[in-house]
Amino acid sequence: MKTRIKICGLTREEDVDAAVAAGADAIGFVFYPPSPRYVTPQRAAQLARRIPPFVDVVGLFVNEAPDVVLAACEALPINVLQFHGDEDAAYCRQFARPYLRAARVRPGLDLVEFAGSFPDARGLLLDAFVEGYGGGGHVFDWTLIPPNLPSYLVLSGGLTADNVGDAVQRVRPVAVDVSSGVEMSKGIKDHSKIAAFVAAVRKADESI
């Protein structure tokens, strides 16, 4: 099965175009104001108009008020919601849209139990644990991922063109999610890095 690729934290038209041209399956917009990659729903709506059919639009939120999430969903065609805070399942499902629940992986976190707490999630996104929210571009120990995880797995956390092939072969996620690994600076994407990342994933797919 082809590993799906999401490029997250886009803020510029040319970066959206580059991600689409490289073959990304999903484009992510960050609606978390403290993030340097934050965009307003109005700005994201402008960018989303450049995204063709069958490329998903993903909205990332952290402990946001429900009316803010709903307003973003009304402003642009968000296909999947991605929650990175302390949201419980009741919160996540109230929007009646497919959602991913992020887990910040560290020793002692029972990922099977965590996934079981979100039985209606479209998938579980695994990121590195850091203080605060967000992965910070760090790779976590992939051996902490249990083989019996009862959820589709989206792998994130410090992925780059240099290590994503190994990640795909070892972890076998249904999708990979990258932000800082394809940037020249926070929120500004490097188009050659995007192309190299996508190529590395596709090469790994061919070897499986």
C-alpha cells in the first residue's frame, strides 16, 4: 500500500504549489496561534483554493474552543481535523468530521490504551514528546510503538528525506507527516526538500 504523505505548516502559495506538484496526499494548516506556522482561517482559505481535488486539507488545532474549530471548517474545505492538545474523544467527535488524534510518545505512555480511548478516530498520529505542544522536529524511539496498535498509524516527529525511508520500512505507517524536515525556516518550505522527501517515501514503498 502506498504510504500517504502530508506536508504540514504551509503559509505561502508557492509552498502549497510545490507540495502538490511533488505529489503530497494532504496539506496541513496550523490553527494554533502560538505556532510560528500559524495561519488564520481566512489566510488558509486563500491557500486552500490552490489545492486540487483529491488532495486532503487538514486543520491542526490545540485545545481550541469548539466555535473556533467550527468557524475554520466553515471558512475552508477541511477534510480531516487533527488534534494535538488534551482533547478527549467527545470533544473530537462533536464536529462530525474525520479526525486524527496526536500522541506525544515517551516511555510509560500506553499507546494501545491511548488509541482505545479514541475508537472513532481516523488514525493515531505519533509525534515526539516535548514540553508544550508540537514535536519540535525531534525523532522519537520508534521501538516504543507497539505492534498491536488498534488504529491506523500516522508517523511524525523529526522526519526528513534522509530518515523517512527507514521509517517507512521499519514502522510501516499508513502515512507520514512532515513540517520542519522540509523547511528552510519555520513556516517557509524548501521546495527541493519537499521533492526529496516525497521521492524517499516512494522509493521506500517500492522496496517493501
